[in-house]
Amino acid sequence: MPPVLLVALGGVIGALARVGIGEVAPHDPGRWAWSTVLVNATGAFVLCLLLPLVRTPSVRLALATGLLGAFTTFSGFALDAVLLAEAGRPAVAAAYVLVSLGTLLAAGLLGRLLARAVLR
């Protein structure tokens, strides 16, 4: 299958999953966006878990670039932080950024550690 189709197929699945999370856990602009934190942390965990385990380039492309690329949202994270600040909540915006980054790093590390344990 051509690489662009692999990315597209993964992207459709990731985008649909992202919309589903947004429907289940919606948030108002200018408020803490738990759904964004959830999708980004999940994406970091899955990416760091699967990339060491999946060796087939086409599967890696479909999963990492397609599915997880469409599922996660760094731009949404940035927008959420800006909207919190614009809503007169700069301390909450700063906390949102710190909690989000800490959560992403912890999720990625956990995924990586789990992958290493599986590979042993």
C-alpha cells in the first residue's frame, strides 16, 4: 500500500477517536481542557510504547504519523493555554501548560519503560 494511503487510513481512525473523546469529555473555551490532556498523554504513551515494538516501516508510518498524528493535538494544547490566559486566568494557563507537559513526559516514559520490559 502506498505510504500516503497508510497515513490516511491511520489518520481517519485517529481523527474519529479524537472526535469521540471530544464528545465524551467536552470543555468550554477558557476552561481547563482535560480532553486535550487525555488525548496527548495517551498519544505519548502509545507512541513511546509501540515504536520500539513495531519494526515494520509501513505499520510504524500508519500508527505514528497517521493514527497518533490525527489523534493528538499540540495546536489544541497551545490554543487551550492561550484561551485560559485570555480569559483572565494566566496562572491557570501556566499550570495547564506545566501539568500537560509533565503528564506527557510521564506518559511517554511509562510507555517506553513498558516497551523495554516487553522486549526483555
